[in-house]
Amino acid sequence: MKVAKFGGSSLANAQQILKMVDIVKADPDRRIVVVSAPGKRFSDDIKVTDLLIALAEAVIAGQPYEDELAKVVGRYAEIQQELGLDASIVTEIEADLRDRVARRGDNDAQFMDAVKASGEDNNAKIVAQVFVNQGVPARYIDPKDAGMLLSDDFANAQVLDESFENLASLREEKDIGIFPGFFGYTKQGDVATFPRGGSDITGAIVAAAVKADMYENFTDVDSVFAADPRVLPDAPAIALLTYREMRELSYAGFGVFHDEAIVPAVQAKVPICIKNTNRPSAPGTLIVSDRKYEHGEVTGIASAEGFSAIYLSKYMMNREMGFGRRLLQILEEEQLSFEHAPSGIDNMSVILETAPFTPEKEQHVLNRIRTELGVDDATIEHGLALIMIVGEGMRYAVGLAAGACAALADAGVNIELINQGSSEISIMFGVKELDRKQAVQALGKALLKKNGN
Ligand code: ASP
């Protein structure tokens, strides 16, 4: 049994919806379909979810909102007409939207979620209707009836454990189940949504709950590539990845999906397959718990900007008991999450995200470090990019770091820091943001195989 999730671009218009129906019909194992709201039809288009946010914002601000509402209804009307569905479905969607607006209470976050979630909810109803019209037994599944219970952190909800037990019975469904992504219900019965892009999370939860043999994530790319194709246009496609590799790669900016989104599927050891709605015959990328690998093989190179480093030095630091703890305690008290902390005998650096630093915060943190830890020197450098070289085959591989360093040196890229050891399957380099692209290109050329794994 497979759970297939289709993203917004895969359901953006009638043509895309028909492709999705064909894909589901082509494999009888595809028993549950998780759907997003209609996404962008072209690059400047607006996603239905964004139209809904604009609608809710207008209502909250006490402004006229008929235009915003009409835009949302218009998207569904276009889909309804192109698919030749009964016009009553659009009337029902409009009534549903007006009802959500009318039921606004005094919690704006909760109201926003109720409006936002209608994108997926109404799209699932349309999709179910399309299957039925084609003579395929299918039915819309209401997340409330199915027991998709979430915490009441609106816009950032977490799944509650009991949801998995509740949803398990979907496995017995005779018809194809069409499940709206992105939202569930709190114990109080309010709609709550996951963070943006959260239909991936719904798909992973449902796949884990029904113990699916595969969680298929249909999107608009053929596969995951070994490096960002915008930086390295000939980056090979990756056929097979482990969950660990995916986690390391997505930490440093691999954009196919957010690693947190797949946690439920990973915990239940459900293999995940990323496939292209526009080219379903392409094999895609399979993500599994374990795989065979070639010794010394690099799977992918990811990179992300927006990091800063605090550099500290203090003579005889290595002899001072509790120095690291006190440093990290200062960061914790200042609500700064540290990412890495490579250290030497008399020095230590801490890598953090740049985003939380205002000039005042920076001064305050440096002052605390200088006075409370009595360091000889403390500086902060912004504008760092992290580059992760990842591969199961990197375990115990001799000479890999040397090859990477040589490639960076040949490209004239200065290495600001290296972190290796804490994970057997990755090496991390810190370079200046300005050098990021060049570094990825040099490393890709030196370390990646031409045809992927
Ligand atoms: N429609 C939602 C969004 O745009 C959720 C999703 O597509 O996964 O964020």
C-alpha cells in the first residue's frame, strides 16, 4: 500500500489534477492521496494559500474583503469549469469560506488557520469528485472524523501521538481516500495548521499511521540532485539516499522538502519516494533507512548562507574546567541556539545563525563573554556559508578531506573552519558567503561521480 502526496504545483489547475488522477489510477497500491491547495500555475502566480492569508488578513484588519474572497473562489471556479464538474461544488466552497469568515472568534491566530486550511480541505473535495466522475471509487476524508489531532500551536501545530492510532484504520478503506494536507483539529475542535509547506507532514503522518509500504511525494522535479542545479548545472540525480543523508543535506539547504516534515515516516521506517507529477516515469529518488554504498563515495553537497562565528581565545583554556559550559550557558540565556562548536587548545569557535543578531545583541553577548569568561580575545564574524559534504560511503574513507581541501585551495577558496568527526557521514566546511558557489562547484567537480549513485 502506498500513500501518495501531491504538492500545490501538482494540483494547480485542471490539467495537473488530471495528471494526478492518471498517476493514481496507474498503480492500484496508491490507496490514499494527500493533497495540497492549488499552487502556482506560472512563476508569478499566487498560491491559493497566499490568497487565503490575504483574505484572513483583510478580515482581521476590518477592511473590505470581497475581492480577496472572489480571487479564491475564482481559482476553484476555473478548475471546476475546466474539469466539467457540477457548478454546485463552487457554490459550496464559497458558502464554506463565508461560513469560516462569519465564525471568526477573538483568537486571530486560530481564525487565520481556519481560513488557511480551507485551501486543502476544498481541494480534497474537488479531487474526490474528479475520481468519482471517472468511475473510480474515491472519497474525501475529513481529518476531524479520521482523528488527525494536533496541538493548539496555531500555524505551528504538532501532531498528537493518539492521531497515529486514530488514523490506522484508514488502511481498511475500500475506496481511494482523499485526505487534505496541512491541517488537523485540536482537542477543542478548532482547526490548526502545520507550518507552511505542511502537507508533507500530513503525508508522512498518514503513511506512518497506516504502515504504508511507501510514501510517495509527488512534486515538480525529477529527483533530488547531488548539488543545487542552479549552482552546479550538471549535478547528478540521486537515485537512493538514506534518511541520515537526507537529514544532513537538508540541514544545509537541500530544498526538496524540510527534513522535519518526514520525521513520522522516518520513525516508522516507511521508505519515501520523491517523484515528478509531470514525468511519473522518471524513477525519482528513494529514501530508505539503510542502503549499500561504495567506499569513498560522496552522495551530495549542500550549502547554506546566513551563519556567523564567535571566535574566542584564552591562554590555557584547555585546563579551565567548565569553560565550555559557561560559554554555552551565556548563549542559552541569550536565547541563541548554537549549531557547531569546533575548538582548539586555547581557542574555541561557535557557529550560530546570523538572523537573531542585532548590533546591540552582538555587543551585549561579546561583553558578557569578555567579562564573565575573562577571554584574551572575542570577535564575531558574519557572512559565513556552511558547506556539507555527505555520503554513507564516507565512513572511514581515507583521503576524502584531503581531496576536498585541495579542491578548495585550487579554487582559491579560503576555509574558515572545518568540522569533521561528530558525524561519520559528513564533513562541514565554513567559507565566506561570497565564496560559496565557487566552493560547491570545485567540490562537486572533485568529489561527485558523473552519474549519481
Ligand atoms: N498549501 C500550504 C502552503 O502553501 C501547505 C502545502 O502546500 O504543503 O504552505
